Amino acid sequence: MRIAARDSFCCAQCGRAWNEHIDHVDHRVPLEAGGSNDDANLQLLCVDCHARKTAAEAAGRFGR
């Protein structure tokens, strides 16, 4: 909840109000890309923005 409170309970991408039951705390820089679990590397994302970010990261990894 500390990340949610820090981010004013809003998605970092679209600003939508956070729903703790379906939305996500996301790593800005993925762990496999050298990111950390530090608070500075975490952000709130709604389920839709998280899906888009994950798809874009996967496309970058797999050259799509």
C-alpha cells in the first residue's frame, strides 16, 4: 500500500483511480533488465496500462 499511497492511488500512465483487486504494482525497469524492487522502481498501473506495457516489453525482447 505504500506505493499506492505514494502514487495517490492513481495509475502512473493514465491517471485512472487504482482498484486494489485488479490493478498492479509494476517494475518501471523489469527485474530481468536490471531493475530492482526498490520503491523508486515501482509504480501503480491499471490493468489496461500494465497489459500494454508488458506487451511492448515482450515485443522489444522478441523483436516483434
